[in-house]
Amino acid sequence: MKSLICYLYPLLLCGVLLTGCGPAENRSAVQANSQDMEPVPQLVRADGSYPTRPLEKDTIVVKVIQNGVTNLQESATVEAGLRENLEHMIRLAKQACSEGGKPDFLLYNEFPLTGYSTGTREEKLKFTLQIPGPETERLGEVARECDTYIIFGSYAQDADWPGHILSINTVIGRDGKIEQKFWKTRNIKRLSPGIEIPTTTIESVRDKYRARYGIEAEFPVLQTEFGNIAVSTVQLDPFVFAAFSMRGVEIMFRTATLFSPIDVKATALYNNFYSAMSNIIFPADSEAAAFGGKSLIVGPRGQVLAEDPSNNEGIIEAEIPIAELRKNRRIPRFPLQVVAPVFAQFQQEAPLNHMDIPAEQLPKTREEMKALLDNVSRWLNE
């Protein structure tokens, strides 16, 4: 926990917690970027509807688990730390399944198994998960026993992406199997002087990600019997959530270490979906304690349905009338044609694929990550 606080405090000081543009025809097979000009599958329906699965019931129960975590870096061994954190997760899941309404979704925070780690890339890779792995097998057993979806974030590594540290949100189904792994879309940038987040995101390796998983996986929507869901660790990034909403998300699950409640409420309001955010808790005597907890569940008008205002371990729940939401619903009516001239001239500071480099050249520290972004910056160098 100490290493997590040391990492987060600069962000706190910087105020992170302050409060198809053209015609609609031929939407089913628009063209990709000019580099390859290959047809793109339909990502958004022209009539504002979206694909779904039939609902199993009209009203569902979402529970958010708010808890602390032992950083693997601070454990006697990685194995001991994983065992401790996993058992903690299981205990809380069983508590959530035995109290109040039966949950259909259980949401944990950004890294309930690994915690945060400091140091170089090589050091951090020691404290990441393999997904699937023994931990997801155990959590799958709990999902089957509780008859619920389990959602959690983690730092992870993947043999297909050697040397990369990934931020993955995993969804385990009621049958205990992994239903979906959501990569983080992009990292927020320029928040803290001298440092940047060195994890790999879809944005930073977009072309290879698309080639491997397909364009649909860039903003994936999991169609479940309890509604269309997605999971994200992105914060303060409205365009990302707008894309998810255009893809048909009805419940946006969010994992966070630091977050703005206003961001959660506003995002739900602007996109007409339900949303739930799980935050970690910090030791009461730490500098970060004021920023722990406060997990919440909100409705499509931005209204708070459930909230834990404390920095203590807890479980909150809310009923979501998913059938009522879906009735006659359409995706948001965004004014893309109106804003297109402005958007067309916007130049993103960091280009796509800026982490598509040999593993040995990947930035080893947060400071090196800043140097990389400075080097590729279109705003600083053009």
C-alpha cells in the first residue's frame, strides 16, 4: 500500500480529482483509414438501434465491492500476496452473495489481486497476472456458486505482447468462464510533471491490436442476459465513453484507483446509461486516505443510486430496471456533422502506436515514458 500511495500522491497534488460525420448512407461497410482501405464491419447502426440479447429478467442487481489490497511488491513473496488478496476477494464475494439482494454483477476495483508496484518495467512485470490463470479459475468457481458475473481489473502480461504491462478488466460469467477481457483504451496524459503512465493501451499499439483482435474489439460490448455491458479504467475522457455508448452499452462498469464522482455522473448522463465505479481504499493514516473509497452506482440521469461515502471496506448495491431502460431506447443523438469541421482539424498530441517498438526499447520507468511522449509529441515538435 505504501508504494501505491507514493505513486498516487503526485497525481493528487496535480488536481486529477477536481471536480461517421458524413452522410449516413453505406454505414454497414464504411472504409477504414486510407492506409489499407479495407471495409470495416458495421460498428454503429444508422437508425440508432443496437444489437442485444434477450433479457432474462426485467430488473437486475449490481453490487460494488470497495476494499483495500496488499501490494504484491510488499508481500513476502508474490505467491503469498496473491493468495492473501484472492482469499480477500472471495470472502467479500461470498458476503455480497449472502446479504441483500442476489447480485447479477459483482464489481471490484482496478487491481484487487496485484495492487500497485513501483520500480522499473522489469521489476513491475514480476507483479502482474496471467489471464486466464489459477486466480481466474478460483474466481470462476465463486461466480458459479453465486450465479453471478464477476468483474475486476488487474495489471497483466501476455505472451503475445512480450515486455508490455497491460491494464486488463476481466469479466467472468455465471458459468465460471472468462467472457471478455477489456483492454484499457488509453492512458490519461500530462497530469503530473516529469512522469507518465507506462502501461500499454489500445491507443499505444492500435494497429497491431486491430490486426490481432479486430476493429470490433477496440470498443467491445458484451451482450449479456442482464444487459449490454462494457468495462473501462479510463477517466476524464468523454469521447471514449461516447464511442462505447454508440456501440450499445447500457451499463458501464468502471474500475479506478483515483476518480472523480462528477466524471462518473456526467458520463452516465451524457450517454444515457447506468454506471458503477469501484474504488480502492487506503490506510486511514495515509496522505491518500481522503481519496479512497466513495464507490458509487449511478443512473442514466446522473442520479446516485448507491454510494459508500467512506474510505472503509464495504459493499453497495442497486437495482437496475434494465428492461425499462431498453424500452424504445436509442443511442445518444450526438451532433457529429455539426462538430466535424472542428474535429477534422484537431491533431492528437501523441500519435497512435507510440508503444509499438521492440520490447527492449519500451520505457523502463515513468520518467522514460514522459521522454518517449515528449519525443513523439506533435504539439512539441511541429
